[in-house]
Amino acid sequence: MTHATPIRRDTFPNDFVWGVATSAFQIEGASEADGKGTSIWDDFCRLPNAIADSSNGTVACDHYSKWESDLDLVSSLGVDAYRFSISWPRVQPKGSGKFNETGFAFYDRLIDGMLARGLKPYCTLNHWDLPSGLQTSGGWSNRDTVQRFVDYACEVNSRFGNRLVSICTHNEPWVIAVLGHQTGSFAPGATSRLLAMQVAHNLLLSHGLTVTALRQLGCKASLGIVLNMSPSEGAQPNAADTAMAELEFGINVRWYLEPLLLGNYPSDVWKHLSTDVPTVAAGDMDCICAPLDFLGINYYMRTVVSADPTWKQRVPPENCTDMGWEIYPQGLSQLLLRLHHDYDLPPIVITENGAAFQDEVNEGSVHDSRRQEYLASHLIALNNAMHQGVRVDGYFIWSLLDNFEWSSGYTKRFGIVHVDYPSQQRILKDSAYWYRDFCNKKNSRK
Ligand code: FCB
């Protein structure tokens, strides 16, 4: 094995949490088993041309039946924590009313399985698979869904709250709002910016209300939310491109972050959105900015923008992942340092970072040196930011397994473990062995 870029665990704090991440819809399969209701992603997959390979989540990685050996895999890596999500329609098929005991029993086993292996459970409540029943009445664009989510979160807390180390309300509200309701490339496939902005607001509001409710219920888990973030840069160092980049960062990042941290929408973006701003009721903003125990950040790339509409970013293929995303590790340091400079931040957790590549299985091995290099270079960037004063408490690789990559179906492989879908066989890639070696270099500084 090559170790092109050396980075050691002992350059991070002793109590830094190392983990791997997945989400329910992307790995579980069993989409109709044991009383599970359908989700908007089950529905979206049925639309013509919605998914690149016309696939769906019916089987995925069959994690619903393979959860035990999958947890053994996680544990064999020597990580501290496992980030997973609960499928809302599995535990409450219609999104309101009756809960599904068989669904809860699955997560009960899963969480106990983590604890038995010494893994810290990091739970996400909403990783996009909203119960279809709620979509019939407008889904996240309907303010009523906010209360449905709080009820679901409280029920999860009553069953698992004292066993979970961390609870994240929503994964990447920007994706749900913009890709789900403005561009229509993700479920539920709507195409209205006004709707998208209302969805974003309702997601933030449901987050704030949930955090407050769980605290009142005495929940001891660390409570937070996960935002996707890319630093934005102008293509040219001129005023027009710089302003464009700042607006882009405002639309994609500050629009979500500032309500959470400051209790306000950023005025430049509010102005830019013109008539597409959300309806905000009295008291909403105070709810949204309930103190966070942690802020989760998913980092994959930077964005480069230009005021010139004919400009197109050209990244050489060797600097791109299979998603076409630019490999730009220094963007992670830049992003963290900017946030640290601009805001009074809660502790940060890097809840996702990783890369898709077309891996090949060679005599039972997967030599994914590019993924290994991607991960190592991002850990160096993370370490740099931390040494410059940014508090980061944990890092999770996306993903444990190759899985259903949303509208890309099974065509993109993000796992550090290869999944042969026909046989459901798992093969640790070189990057998994590298991460295992990295994690097992126990910290010598006490
Ligand atoms: C993030 C999602 C995750 C996965 C990665 C590649 O936006 O949270 O589910 O799809 O991208």
C-alpha cells in the first residue's frame, strides 16, 4: 500500500471522534418490509428519467438484513462512531399518527449493536426520506409538517434518546430545499424558488423547535444540524466575480447558517430573492436560533463562479472526482477559517467528506489510491485549520459502503467498502485499510 501523504491520528486531539457515515434510504433496502411506509424517494425513483440508471432503494445494500455484519465491519475499522439515519416512514409509516413497532425494533437492535461494539451512535433524524403521506399535503412546504417532525423527533427521543451520543435534526436543508423544490433534480421534484425558500424556512423552524423540545425532555445527546458547505470563489479576482462569489456563498451557506447562529436571514440574500422570500411568522427566528451543541458540516468541494454568463469552469479530469466535483482540500481550511473568523461557532463536526471514483475489483482487492489521497489531503487541511484555532470535534467519512447515490443511482461509488450489488458481498477497499491503520495509531499524547 502507498502512503503518498502522511497524516497521523496523534496530530489531532485525544478525544477527537473518528467515524464513518451512511443514511437509511441509501443503504437499508427493505423499502416495504415490516410495515414501512413509502417515502418521497421511493416515489421519486418511480418517475421516468429521475434516476440515472433507473434504479431505486428497494434493495440498496440490503443493510436491513445485513446490519450485524455491517456493524462488525464498522467496528473492524477501529473508528469511534457511526453516523446513521432513521427512516421516518419506517417508524411512522404515514408521518403522523401510529408508530410502527417493528420499525423501531430495527433501530433498537442497531443502536444496541453499536453500543455492544463500543461505537458511539450519531443519529440523523431526517436524511431526506420524508413519508409520502406528508407530501400529499405539501410536504416540507406545508407548515404543518414542522409539528409532525417535532412529534416524530420526540418519539425517537423517548425510545433512544438516552443511548444516542448525538442527534442531528436535518441533513443538508439546502439540498432538500433547492434540489428538491427549485431545480427538481431530487425528491419531491418541484421547481419553484418560492416553494424552495419556504421549505428551507420550515426545515430550520422544525430544527429549532425540535432542539428546544428535546432539551425540555431532558435529552442528554448532543443536538445539532448538518449543513453542506462549499467556499465560493470568483473566477477572476475582479469586483464583479468577487461579489458574485459572496452572493453564492450567501445563498448556499449564510442563508442557513445565520438564522441558526444569529437569528436572522442575511439581508443581501433576502434582497436578492425579491418576491421569493419565505413567510416568516412572529417568533420563528427566535426558535430557529436555539443554541446548538454542534454544527455538522459536509464538505466535498469549492464552487467557482463568474459574473460572465458565458464562463464555464474547466477542471482537469485528474482534479475531479467521478461526480465531476473539483478536488480542493484547501477549501476545507479556507471555509473553516472564514466561519471561525465571522461567527461565534459551536463545536464543529465534519459529518461527511469523501469521494466517488470508478473503482475496480482486482482479484478481491480494490486499489482506490485516489480516494485514499482525497481523504488524507482533506485531513491535512482539517488539521491545518484546527491548528489555527478552529474547534472541530469529529470527522466522518462518506461513506462506509458504496450505496444508492440519489439521482445518480448506483453509478457512483463513495464507499471505503465496495459493494457487489448482485451478491451483496462487501470488500474492504485499500482506503478502508488505510483508515483502519490511521484510526488504530492510538494517540500517544495524554
Ligand atoms: C451529500 C449527502 C449524502 C451523499 C453525499 C455524496 O450531499 O448528504 O447522502 O449523497 O452527498
